[in-house]
Amino acid sequence: MQKIAILYEAGQAVLSTFDLDEVLQRILEIARDYFHLRNVAILLLDKEAQQLCVRSQIGWDRGHDRICLGIGEGLSGASVLKKQPVYAPDVSKDSRYVCAAQATRSELAIPLMVRDEVVGVLDCQSDRLNHFDDETIDLLTLFSTQASIALQNARLYSLERQRARQLEAINVIAQQSTAVMDLQDLLARVCSVIRQAFQVPHVSLFLRDEGDLVLRAHDGTLTPCVALDARFPVNQQPWSRILSTNGTAVENDISFTSGDFKLFVEAASRMSIPLISFGQTLGVLTLHSSKPHAFREDELQSLESVADICATSIQNANYLERVKQLAYLDGLTGIFNRRFFELRINEEIERARRYQFSMAVVMADIDQFKKLNDEFGHLLGDEVLRQVSSLFHQQLRKMDVVCRYGGEEFSVLLTQTNAQHAVGVAEKLRRVVEMWQFPGVPRTVTISAGVAAFPDHGVTRDELVRAADIALYAAKQAGRNRVCLTTATRKAAAGN
């Protein structure tokens, strides 16, 4: 009757829920109550790590309740190797015993089998010597088959749910890629969707830029070691291997990776998938976990599908970005035009206001340009404009913006720059132009420039541009070929 009752209870546990943790807890309670056990646990087998790790337990001492055992280690590990129950009637006399509770006197480990494959171990311990007789061992072995079925059903259900989430994520990413065309917004959303769908601690996206990979977006709970937009040479490992083979790389244990190559403080394993579109490798999608051996092969196909969608989306966004850039470029000089200046100056003022930075505006023009056109013709005048634009672009930082404001006039936005430093930058531009030998022009070409800074000379677009224009006019009146810092106060620049 006891055998029938316990098997009935186990069968009910199998059918009661598909939640793995609930199933495991119910199995442990049945084993404890029917067999009067002091402590009982289920350890699940991690094939990649070749370890048995406690997934659920009752009665184990604190500090031992999250233990992991290698294959062959302890009685549980021995039962995996033998694929049959292993019994120690007196644990003090069995060298294989690994302590889980101080009160344990006897231990029985029974492998949980599915089609001749071990998936885990039911570990039963008693505070009595030789607690398990042959009949009890047989009954617990029979009980373990029901536990194995329950475990397998729950795992299959969990896997199907995970695959459903992943397919939904692929669909969401595909939809987002057509709806979101701003590249940075797209990258941020993709990282968030992948992290939630695949339940990983951290997701990052790196894009190629010349000879580097640049960290463009990431989302998760790990602590970054590097800043957003950090650059990594493509010949550095592991990137060179990934990009040269265009194959996915799984690093099961990066716990001891040096700081130069570590991206997140807690990272212990990493999966890196190249982003490939029409044969071109655009970058790398990486997933990080704080646990070693965190990434499974059964997720690889779904993640590579996601990476393919991301690559196509990035390619589309890049194309749109290039089209937008063309609308903001001056056709003659190739630098930004006034439309772009009007867009960026408001953004830079807002950023300076938010973070309490300084920023500056330089308005400059080529001295006596009309006379140069009249003397040497418009074709040579156009070439002078192109070369001055090129000189400006070469002398400025990447973060600065130079635009052709109109005719022979240029505007420069200097971020995180105060008034005195901006004067120094403008002076450097003036000297470079003055010293440059323009082909076909037998005389020196010079520029005049006016400088105004936020917030000293204005806090709006109109105030700053008007103040810089006032300084440019003063430079012209003082004889040209010079730089003037505006003397306008904020009130004067506002025109009050």
C-alpha cells in the first residue's frame, strides 16, 4: 500500500504543475515525509560545466545549500558515473562523502534518468545510521523515475516557453527595425529586447568604425569597465578571431580575464555573434553573464537569427543616416551647411545648460573674398573656399562642428570650451589660413573671426550668434586678419 500511495503522490506532483521549481519542491516534500528523511535535495547536471549543482533542497546546512560537485565527486557524483544508486550506511566511513549537514549519518544518492541519460540526482540523507534498507532503496529508486519524468516535463515546458519568448523577440526586433530608423535609438531598443527575451544579465552592441570596434549601446545589470563609445582595435582578441572567421564565439569562463580585455566587472562568460549584412561585417553582438558556462547551444540559432535582423536594421539605419547627412552637407565644400548649424547649436546649448558646461561660437569669414573672385575668377574662389573648409576641419576636434554659414562665412561650434580657449582655437585657424599657400593665388589669403561663449555672452541661439557677429564686425573694423572676443554683454546681445 505504501508503494501505491507514494507513486500516486508522485504522479500527482508530475501532473500538478509545469513550473520546475514547484515540481522539485513537491518531489522533495514527498520524499521527506514518506521516508522520514532529515534532509533531501535534487542536484541538476550541467553537461557543459560537467557539474552537479543543487537546484532545490530541504534541511541542508546554510553554506552548503548551493554546493556544486564535479562528476564523480561525492556520493551524488559517483551515482552519475555508475548510473545507479550509491549508498553509504555510515558516512563517517565513506571517503566519498561530502558534508551537507552536520547531523547526517547515512546517505543515498539516486541518479535521475531520462532515456538512459542522467539529468540529475535525488540525494537523500538521514540522521540515523543505516537508515535505508533494500526495500526502501528500491522504493526510492522507483520514486525517482516519477521525479525524472516530472523534471523532464517541466524542462520541456520551460524550453518551449523560452523558445516562444525568443520567437516573439525576433518578431519584435524585426518590427522595431522597420519602425525605428534612428540608429542610436534602434541599438538601445535592440539591446533591451534581447536581454529580456533571452534572460541574460547584459547585452552589448559594437559597430565597426575604420580599424576599431566601438561600443555603441548596452543594456543590463552588470557594472561596465569601459565607457559608452569606447574603442577596441579589431586586431585585438577576441574580436580579431570573430571578425576573421565571421563565426560565433562562446567563452565559457572569462573570470580571470585581465582588465584590458574585460568589459564588465562581474562577467564570467560571454557569447559574441558577428553582425553580417550582404557579406559585410558591421559589428558584434555580445551577451555577458555573471555565471561561467551560461550560454547553451540550443539558444545559438535564435540568437544568430536576431543578429542577422540587427545587421540588416543597422545597414538600413546607416543608409538613412547617410541620406540625412547629404541634406546637411554643403555641396561645394563638403562640410556641414547652415541648416545643420541651426540644428546643432540648439542641441549644444541645451547640453551645456543641462551639464553646466561652457560652449562657444566662432563666426569667421574670408577677408576681401569678393575682390579675390573679381581678380582670379569664381572657379579659383570656389577652390579657396574648399581649401579653407578643409583646413578648418583638420584643425578642429571630432566633437567640434564647422559649417559653411553662407557665401564666404563659416560658423564653428566648440563644445565644452570657454571663451579664452575658443579665442585660442580661432587664432590657430587664422594662423593656419594665413600661412597656407593657395595654388593659383599669388597673395596671402586671411580670415577674420569673432568669438562668443555660453553663458557669458548669451544663453540662446540668437544671443550667441549676434554676439559673435558683433565681434567679427569689430575684427573687420580693426583691420582684418585678426580674432576678437565679443565685448557684448548678454543684455546687449539680446538686443535690449
